Amino acid sequence: MISWMQKHNKYLIVTIWVATIAFIGAGFVGWGSYNYGSKAGTIAQVGEVEISRAKLDLTYSNLYEQYNFMFKGKFDDEQAKKMNLIGQAFNSVATQAKLLNLANEFGILVSDEELAQEIAQIKGFQKDGVFNNDIYTQYLKRVRLKANIFEEIVRDDVKINKLFTLLNTGSVDFEQNILSSSINLADKIAYRVVTPNEPEINITIDEAKLKEYWSKEKAQYLTPKRYVFDVLWTDTNETEYTQAQLDEFYKNNSFNYLDSNGSVLTLADAKESVVRDLKLKKTKKSAQKSYIKYKKGQVEKSETIAVDFNSPKFTQEVWEAINKKGINDILKPKIVGDRYATLKIIEVKEPEVMKFEAAREKVVKKYQNMLVSTQMEQIAKNTLNNIKDNNVTIISDYLTLDNQKSLENLTLNESNQFLTELFKMTEPKGMITLGNKIIVYNIIDQKLSDREDNRDSQVILDTMNKMKDSDFQSNLLKELDNRYKIKKFVKGI
């Protein structure tokens, strides 16, 4: 879900404001420092439309809350930076600005009455189904927005919705008939599923050919980058705490201890983790003092260890800190397991090509997979060349695109994937690869299904309308990209 949102965010969050107001419960989330440009409060301009800091802030906050909800309360500023959340937010408001330029050219207006009605319909501002001004006022205080600024943001949202309503073009009968024909087309096929377990497949390892294969591919077989550290450990085993301290720590941090459903665990259920975190907190100053003494040469290292880069022994945060340092640099104390580690980088061994003996196990596995794939392809080609006379094929029933049954030798998911690819094919016979399987097929008959009913007609109408809307909006935004240029007045967006 998240990766899809990131990929399509340019078109996804055009009307995010009203849809996500009810999402916000924790308050405003800011995205960092900035420098104003020539216009105070204006961070960018798209065409004739200015983008305010307030609009970007609200978009960022809404996005942050959405991701935090999907991550079950574990989304933080570090993740937001990795995902370039501020970039996503700016893309959203920039896209809105382009649409607003077009709406303004068309002369689209939003009256005060329409604006008031839109705000009153936002569920987050309602109590018992009725707009509540106190809730609305408290929300504005929490996100630190003046009413007139927020209302202009909503007014823009309504204006864009009006624009899309004006530009909406429903599908015509001809288009619906084409989609209906593709959905209701039924194919009867002869097919064979070729798998790695075919009895014809015979794999033998020729050592000379294996070494020859390795010599061509050996650049892929590298030793991991390895760090050698001197480590000064600061243990928490002897750190003492009282029950009152434990209760207070849990009270202030209970939101960090969740079950698989995202519900807060009781202290009894989370006690092991709570005790660990409390001890680490109480030991932090001691670790920092040890770090200073170690830098001054007043204490000796605990041990020397070698760790492969990105080993789970250290968290990703620790590895990022290590990656910024060089030989003989000493890192400030980092949490490793249930204690602190002060790390001094002694040596960095860069990746190098593995010797054949060390890489042999990996090479054999990949070589075997290559031989299996080659033989599978040959079996599939032989089957395809003789498919009309082949006695190893299976004859199916008439299949439609929305077939809900598993085909023989395929799972339901594989069957659905196969049919999706099958109905894209322009040739009556061919091969389709799914994972480690090759399906050889031959269409032996076709007909139009006679199962269409009112429900199917509505599905076809809705599907065709959505396809046209999606295609139209995508092409419209591409055109607007060329028509309205973006001027940024701040850095970091």
C-alpha cells in the first residue's frame, strides 16, 4: 500500500484536505525549518497560484497521520525523512495549484454558502451527526491555523471538485460494449504446466563447466564489507530501579508497547521490554561518561569484534552512524541489544571476489537453477511445437477473465495471474511464465459468455467510467505540467 501511494502520490492526493480532517487526532506535525522568499508566507508559486506555508504544513500533517495510522503508531520523523514526506506533500499541493489555475481560467467560483456546507459535512467536526463549532475551533487551535486560512484551503478543494465535475465525461455504449466483450469472452484451451519437477529434467554437475560458469559470473560473488571494532561495553545488568520508577516510565511511554493488533499492552505483558528500556535510560549517563574516559585513554576496550556491514547485530540507525565515520573514529554510545556500545573503527575490509571454494555452494545452486530453467524452456518449446498432438496437455472448460476456480496444476492465485496474461495475448498459442512455472497454451475454441446480468452491466459501466476518468486526469495533469511552471521560494521541498 505505502509503496503504491509513493509511486502515484502525484495523482492520489489531489483532494486530501477534506478526506483526512477526521484523521487528525494527535495535533499538528511540522516538517522543519525554512527560509521565506520574496513573499512572506508563500513557499512557491505555480502559474498564478501561490502556495502558502500553511497549506503545505497541513498537507504534511495529514500525510504524516495517515502513515502513522497504517504503521500502527510507529511512524516517526526519521521514516518521514527516508520517504521524503515533505516532497510528497509538496507534489500534492503543487498538483492542486495547477488544477486551481485551470479552474480560475474557467471562472469557477465557490460561494460562502457552499464553503460553509462543505465544512459542516466534515465528520471530524461533527458531534452526533451535527456540525459542532467548538470542535472546529479546537481543531484550528491544535493545528495553529486561522479560520480564514483553513477555509481558503477547503474552498480550493471544493473548486477542484467542481472542475472535475465539469470535465467529467462518462463512457458511451460503444466503449462499454468493447469492455463487456473482453470480460465476457470465454476461451477453451489445451495447456500444460511445466515445472522444475518434470521427469525429463536431468541435472548433472560438470565441475569444469561449473568453474567456467563461475569465472564468467564471479563478479557477483563478493565477500561482505566487514568492519573491525574495538568495543567498550556499558552493561545495564546492575542498574537498579524501583517499582514506582517502572510504573512512571510505563505511564509516559506506554504507546511504544503494542500488540499485533496495535493495542497498548499492559505493564504486566510488556514488563520485559519496559524494564530493558528503563535500565537503558538510567544507564545512559554512565555510558556517556565511559565514552569520554575511553576517548581520553583512561579506560581500556572490552573486546575487539569483526562485524559484516548491515549485520542485524546493530540497528540500521547504528550502521548509518558507522557509515559516516572513518578509521580510528570513535562513535558515541549506541544501544546494542540491552546495553551500550562505544565503538572505535579499527579496520574496514572492502568486498572482494570470493575464491571458488568459498563461493562453490552458492554457485552450484545458481548453476542448477540455470540448468533447470534451460531444460524447462526446451520442454515448453517442444510442447508448443506439437501441442495439437500432445497427449500431456489438459483441456479446460470455457474460461472467462473473472474465473474463480483453480486450474489443474495451478493455485487459485496462479490461475488468476495466468488468465490475466492469457486475455492479453494476441496469438492463439504460446507460453506464459509465472514464477518458476511455464504454462504452454493453445486456444482451441472461443465464445461469448451469456451470463451477463444487471449486476455485470453496472460493474462494466462503473469500470469503464473509472478507466476513462483515470486516463483523462492523468493526461490532463501531464498537460498542466507543461502549462504551469513551478517557482520555489524555499529550500528543502
